[in-house]
Amino acid sequence: MVTDWQLANAPDISASPSSSHHEMVVTTGTPTSNQHTRTLWQPPSSSRYKCNIDAGFSSHNHTGIGVCVRDSEGTFVLAKTISHPCTVSVEVGEALGLHAALQWLSDMQLDNVDFATDSKLTVDAFLSTKNDLSEFGCIISSCRSLFHNLFSNSRLEFVRRQANAVAHALAREATCSTSPVVHYDIPACIETIINNEML
């Protein structure tokens, strides 16, 4: 978990687009000053969707899940917030987020999706062939089953936390909810983030 957190929050040192994660790394500052890098959200390629996923955890024992779908122009399509009134571990929460996103988009028969999460542990476990009988492993196994049975042209990728800000904000919002909410219009909690990412 510590390694996962460090990877999600570590600054990038690249200054070019990352084709494997569809992120753009921007370097700011002059060559003689301290340089700062930030990772930007990037839309998927033409005719595809990007589905950002994150889990949030509150001090009053709620686990929130945020899911946001945008198209190849970066335009908001749909979002969903889900609240679980119980405490789960970080890895289980992130796996539940992926499972919820896969279930929701498969119910809508949406394909050509780039699923993106800032949990490297979740992505690595999903891509692994190891058999894990823990709670986390069982959820990941169910995710694999959903993915392989209901999606034909989609993929899962790891992104940095900075490129997952919309889902992170939705997950925080979900911890304050009592029931799932589907957003057909941009919710206020992510409007500024989306507008900034569209610039």
C-alpha cells in the first residue's frame, strides 16, 4: 500500500506524453530555477471513452467510489458516486471501485473504454495470473471475469493521482452520500477540474 501511494503521488521526470498511460507531463519553471512537474489528464483516442475510477475513505467509516466517463474530446458523458457505509482496506476499496465501474458500464453495454485508476496494486493484480484467495483477490477475480466476458475492446491502465483528480473528487463526495447517484450533468464538485483539464 505504501509503494502504491508513493507511485501515485511521486512527481514525474519525463517531459513527453506517456503513450502507455495517456498522460501528459508538463515541466514548469526556467532551466535555472527549480522545476516542477505535473501530470495532466489526457483524453482517449478517437471513438473511445476514458473511465476514471477512484475510492475515497472518510473518518466516519464510509467508503466512497467515484467513476467518471468522458469521450475522446474530453467531454463529460456520465459520472457515478457510490457510498459503502462500512470501513474497508484501501486495496479492497480500490478493487471495489473497479468492480463497480465494470458492472455499471457493462450494464450500459458500453465498450471501447480505457479504464483508469491510480491504484497500481489493483492494476498489477488484475493483469496477474496469480490465484489470490483474499477478499481483495476475490474481487479482482470477479473484475477479470466481468471484463473478459462483457468487454471486447477495452483495457485497464494505471495513471498518476494528478491525472485522476476528477474521480478522486467524486470519491470524496461519495463518502458523504447515503445512496448511489448517477450524474447526467457535470456535478459541481468536479466542474472546475474538468474545465481546467479541457484547457
